[in-house]
Amino acid sequence: MSAEQSQVLGWAHINNKLCRDFIFTDFSNAFAFMTQVALLAEKADHHPNWSNVYNRVTIELTSHDAGNTVTAKDLAMAQAINALAP
């Protein structure tokens, strides 16, 4: 995947990962977003590396089964996550 594709999505391509921070008004909204992403990830069988501190959710996407590199599966997941973001 090219850097241009990831930039269009609002994700940075860093160290073979798509990375993005999402900022919410408070912890409850951040956690609600994480719940939605968790359901999406489970359905797609493609789980992110992520963390949450108060109102910030940091997500990293990479395909472990493809040698920890960004694949079309990561791009599709990034697009699906973007659709959930406010």
C-alpha cells in the first residue's frame, strides 16, 4: 500500500503499520467507539493493536499473518473504522 492511500484515509503508514489517533469528548465516548471497533474486528477476524487513555484511542493495523506488513485487509479495516468515527 502506498503512503498516498493511507494519507487519504487519515492514517499514517509507520513501521509497517497503519496508525491513527482518535480523540473524543470523554472516556465514555472513546470506550463506546472501541466497543464498535471490537465488534467490527471480530467479524472481520482482523484485530488491531490499540490503546486508550481517557479520551484518546490509538489504533495500529498490520497483518501479522503476512509478516507484519500492511495489506489490503488493513486498508479495508481502516476504512471501516473511519466510518465509525464521529
